[in-house]
Amino acid sequence: MRTKINEIQMVYTDEGDGIPLVFLHGFPLTRNTWSKQVEAFKSSYRVIAPDLRGLGETEATPGPVPMSRFAEDLNALLHHLGTGPVILVGHSMGGYVALAFAKAFPKALRALVLVGTKAGADSPEGAAARRVLADKVRAGGTSVVVEAMAPKMLSATQTDGAMSASVREFMATASPEGVVSALLGMAERPDAGSWLGKIRVRTLVIAGADDKIIPPSESETLMLGIPSAQLKIIPRAGHLVAFEQSHAFNDALREWLAWGSSSRYNPMGEQKV
């Protein structure tokens, strides 16, 4: 499905009925990385998965795209779809966007799931490396990022050739302009660590035990910074944990969602004051 949001054409998946469960993909990926979650949860939830600005099939715009801009796009999409408060799941860069959304639009959240992501800003060296990579993409196209990142997306022990090919396919669809805009936006993103304690919805943090892009220690930091957050480390999973170990990921998410909907303590959707 597609609609015009904030002057761009945004493409998204919207399947099922019930409480809205929204999935935000990482960089430089697409909503299709969540295909196994869409199938698993659409019988119980309204599952929504957009392609973020400039990635997948959603239109790109020139210049850096701050995480706050991605969050504004999401908020506009949710208003268009009439969802009300959502359970928001963000992976990697999608996690940065989810945190920006939680800060800007706290009343639009029922619950938060942060996957293979972190709160901290880039170091000066990390930000500089993103800008160098952006220059390389301008010169050589999206394939530069695919070759740099695809080998790191799955665990080092993963031998499934079809899975590796799918990861490359997810990444290859991004436009060079969109990749550059996201890289520059990530390089400029602020440190979210100082306000994690203000998050007032139930939060689950998930990481792949073998993630080499954002190590599980960053997930531990998130869990410690967010009140009452829970942490789940999934074995034999790299950065793209929900795709590589989909059954374990889905089981962890389903169990946490079920506990939240039945618990008298901080029930799903309650905003602590």
C-alpha cells in the first residue's frame, strides 16, 4: 500500500486487525525484513510495516534525514491510518527512530520494543566514517553499502545461502540518495541516553548474541536505562535477529505481549505519571 505523507510517497504493509503492532526496519533495509513477523502476528494484531523515507520503495529526499524526521513521517502515517496508540518495534536505525518517536509522541505509544539498537550517539570517529561511506555511495551507488554491511548482518556461523541472498536483496533496493540521507542523519543523531528514564511504557529489549554491528552490551545499557525494561538475548543470531532466528524472536515477542496484556502491573498501554 502507498500514500502521500509529508510530501513523499510512503509504501507500507498493513495487515490484520486488533491492537496495532508497528515494525520499523534498520539501515539500509526494507519493510520486507519483517515478513516473518507479519505472517506470525497478523492473525492477532493489526501489523503495520513502512518503508522508511528513502529506503525500500518509499520516496527519497535530498540532504540529511534526522531521526526526528523519520519519527514525524511515522506519526503522520499512523494518523492517516487512524491507529491510535501503537506497540512500536524498531530494529537498529529503526530503533533510533523508535526512540525519537517515544520522545516526541509519547501518547502515541502503548509499548516499545527495541531490537539490536542503542541509545548513544555516534562517536566523532563513527560519525566521520558514516560521512566517508556516504561519499563512497555518491560515487559508487548502493552496492558500496551492500558489500560493506551484508556480511555483518547474520551470525558468523550462519551457512544458509538463501538467507544471505535475501539480506543482500533487502539492501540492494535502497536508492543511493536515500542511503546517503540516512547515513548523514544517523551521523547527526543526538544521544538518547539522558532521557531513557522518562520512557513510561512497557519496554522489551532484544539482541542477537552474535551481533557484531551493535553488540549486546548496548542492549544491556538500554535495559538498565529504561524503567522496568526487560532484556532478551537470542542465541545464534547476528544483527538481523528477527529474520535470522525468527521463531525464537517471535516466541519472545509473543510471550512478552501476552504477559503485558494480562498483567495488573503496568498493563499494556498504561502511561505512568
